[in-house]
Amino acid sequence: MTPRTETPLLRSVRGPADLRGLAPHELPRLAAEIREFLVDAVSRTGGHLGPNLGVVELTIALHRVFDSPRDRLLWDTGHQAYVHKLLTGRQDFSALRSRGGLSGYPSRAESDHDVIENSHASTALSYADGLARAHRLRGRTDCHAVAIIGDGALTGGMAWEALNNIAVADDLPLVIVVNDNGRSYAPTRGGLAEHLTALRTNPGYERILARGKDLLERTPVVGRPLYESLHGAKKGLKDFVAPQGLFEDLGLKYVGPVDGHDIAALETALRRARRFGGPVVVHCITSKGKGHAPAEQHEGDRFHAIGATPVAKGAPSRPSWTSVFADEIVKVGAEREDVVALTAAMREPVGLEPFAAAYPERVWDTGIAEQHTVTSAAGLALGGLHPVVALYATFLNRAFDQVLMDVALHECGVTFVLDRAGVTGNDGPSHNGMWDLGLLQLVPGLRIAAPRDGARLRRQLREALDVDSAPTVVRYPKGQVAPDVEPVATVAGMEVLARPAGRGEVLLVSVGAMAQPCLAAAEVLRGQVGVTVVDPCWVKPVNPALVELAAEHRLVVTVEDGGRAGGVGSAVAQALRDAGVPVPVRVLGLDQRFYAHGSRGEVLAEAGLTADDIAAAIAAARPDRLQEVS
């Protein structure tokens, strides 16, 4: 990418060795150039802007103190790794998050400097623990594992499970860098957030940061209370502010707080941590969106991740799936006082902000803690309320056991609203919500709704909330809501979207937002093959009427933008076998693999789920010969 602003110093850095060759006085200019580059580049392509503006100096310091890839830098979460990419030789951001361009997260296919690419939060400490133990067992004394984790990710239970184990391993060469900006996607929630906020708002905080480098150079023992050094008092920083006590009570050495935008202070702290030889926490205070005024203001955190800046006005855009849910749940809240809502650090992106504004006492943001969120919802249901748990579909994977054993086993009326279900595209394999339809088929009693358009989303959300004796799920994709498609007929709760003039040969079962390509495929085949298109609306359990309808056709084709293994198509095929209906079933969906980042359309095309692909799959089955092969 050719930036609009000149960045000669940044262009001279082709890897960490070049960075370490720069003089200290050149580093502030480099940091400024990186920010100029990021604002320019990410505004063109879309991506995570705020998190990366906040870690510019920290990333520079990390690559000057540690020798990547010999030292292993692990980013939690990976959306803060853009600066890391720039400093490790990846400065072409022209196709960021697009097919063929750089991933928006660390990618092992891109560089040896990228160790992990799972963008699910709170995992890096466990990876680092395992890496450091492997280094020790293999006699590697020349390398460190360095985990960079945000205060938001520290709200996740997995992070504390890792800390519990790391703390008793005195000789692990492991450095934990806490990037403390008071936010994950939104302001960090919970007890940990209160502890860290106590530090940032303490009257002595500015004095500590101002003298941080001097204190770190003078203090002979890593983790010695800085306040004691500063004031000569008997009581140390552990009693003065919360974070040191929080980590040292676990047995972890603590360095900080360090100004996360002072490269010299950061380098001093990181060098001391590297020399220690055991697990050390380096606590850095940063500002998300640093250096870009609109991002620093956290306007609804819309600068956490931004879309590409439009270059021309086009047709008016349709509302998003998320906004339709946001509008309807507020209406439901006015009608039902028992409806409450929970989310895991994603209140705004999943559409709960309007509900929170209207009913603040009925919304809980648990931080990055999906497992706790789900079981807490079960408790709310046991207490006589109807909780709505709104998550990205990919993040429900982390709480499957809680859905199964804590909600379903107890027959709790909890409604799960899964945003970004199916193919999400440009955030890559960790964000595609392609697993829920297969995983949730395993849960007894659970019902799944897959609305095809906004009208069905509003209706099926209300239907889900009417179920108080079992969990329900309403799932929908990322992006603009599809145009409403009214049925031509209704059969026992299912909706027929199209039917041929004559006898139907193929029953095309459309799941959720796949209605549009299914209808287009039927149109392609008009006059060649008689295709009936049906939307089951509720895809789990399989509607007995769907089995009866299938028996009237010679081929059933199911289409879903979830994994083929164990998904809706598999359930339909099983239902037909159980009923003794000898009609063959062709299951179209996503192969069980990790799809590279690209647009939703590109991923669907790669998976063979365009209208033409669906039509070709039906034509290839040759309904006129189905009796020969069935």
C-alpha cells in the first residue's frame, strides 16, 4: 500500500533487527509514522484500529528487547497485532482482511513471527505456559515465551486457570505483559476492572508513571513495591493500589505500573523481566486509540473495529440483522418484565445497547466469560426470569458444556441469540460461526430457529421467548438483513417459498439466510426440474411435516451455511431414515475445515453455496434417474 503520508522510517524497518538498529531518539518518530500508516491504511480497508493505535510503543519495545521469532510473542487477542505485522516485514496493508491479503489476526502462514492465530480471547497465557514448559524440558535456555494480554481478556476464566499454574512454576522463562487500557471491546467489566481502575484513578498514579523508569533502574528486586521506593514508607504499593497485590498474592513477580507509551520505560521494564528467569507480570497502562482523537474518545467504541471508508454514495443500505434484533428486543422488554439480557464483553456489537439504555437494571455484561454467562443465565431462569444470552456464534463454542449440562439438563428457559452465525468472512477462520448448528444438534430438548429475513427474526425471537421449559436459539448472519420473502404456503409451521407448476421432483430445504440463493437456484432450474423450496423456520428438532413433504419428492437437498457434519442436513437425513422414507438426501454446506479470510460471498463460493452451485448440484443428481440410484 502507498500511504497518503510519508513514512520513511517505517519503510526502513524490514524486520526486528532493523528496529533494534534504530537510535532511541528515532523511536518517537517511528511511532508517529506507524500511527499515520494505520489510520490511513485501516480507514481504506476496514479493520481493528483502536487496539493497534494503543500498542504502538509497546510493540516497538517488545521487538527491541526480545528476539522474535526465537523469543515467542503471543498476542491475546490477535486483533492488536497490526503493529507487530508492520515491524516483522508485512507492510502491504492494501488487501487487509481480504482474500489474498494479510489476515486481520496473526497468521502462521504469513510469518514465523506469528505463533498462534486463535483470536478467541484469554488463551495466550495457557499457550505461553505450555511453550515455556516445552522450552525448559528441551533444555532451551535462550528463549522466552511472552504473552501480551489485555485487561479485558483477563476477565476470562481460562486466563486465571493459566495464572494459577504459572504462579507455582518459579523457573519458567515467561513474561506476561498486561496491556491495561480499561477496555476489551467496550469498558472492562467486573472485579478485576475495579482493581485496575483503582490504580489509574489513584492520585499517586501520575507520579508513579513519571518516575517509573528511574524507579525500575534503581530497584534491585523485581516486584519490589514502587511506592516503597518512592516514599520510603513501610507500606508498599501492594497496600496502596490493587494490581500488585492481585498478582503477587498469586506468587507472581510484578513490574509496574509502566507508562505504555514511554518506549524507554517499557524497554527498561521488559529487560528486567527478561533477566529475572521466572514468571513476571509487566503491567503497562495504555490508551486505546492513542494518537487519533476520534478513536481516543471511544465514541461507542466504534473505532475498535471500523469499516472501510466509503468512496462513493450508492443505494441506501438495508438495516443489519443486529439492528433488527436490537429494535425488537427493546419492544419485547416493554411488554415483558421477566425478559433480561446477558452478554460477554459485546453489549454494543450484539445489539444490546438500546435495551441497556431502556432497562439498565436488566442487562449484565460479564466480561470475556462465556461459560459464566451461560450458567448465570441458567440461574436467572431458575429464579423465574427469561434470560436472553446474546453472543457471536463462534464464541458460544466456548460454553458448550454449560449449554448442555447447566441449561438443557435443568430444562431452563434460556434464549441464545447468536449473531454472526454462519460465514462471517473477513475476520477469518476463528470468527466464522459455522459450528453452532452441528454442536447444538447434540443438546437434548434445545430448539433452533434460523430466520431468513427481518420479519422472521422478529417473529421467531418472540416464539423463542415463549418457551420456558427448554433452551432456544435464534441464529442469524453478519451484515445487512435479507429482503423479506413471504411464503406462498404454510405447512405445519414450515413455510413454502416456491413450488413448481407441476409435480415437485426436488425438495430444496433452505436454512435461514440461504433462502435467497435457494430461490435463485430454483429459478435457474425452472422448466428443467420441478423444485419446491421450503423454509423449516425451526431447524431443530426436524419437523415431522418436513418428513411427510420429503416423501412426496424424489430428492431432498438441504442448504445451510454451517458445517455439513452433524448439521441440519444430517438431522433431516436421519429423520427420513428413522421414518423409513427412502428418499435420497444431498447435504450442501460448509466442509469441516478452516476457511481463509475473505468476503462472505467468496467463502460461500469456495464452499459451493452460490445459486449456480446449488442448481448444478441438483441437476447433477438427475431427478429423472433417481429411482435407479435410490
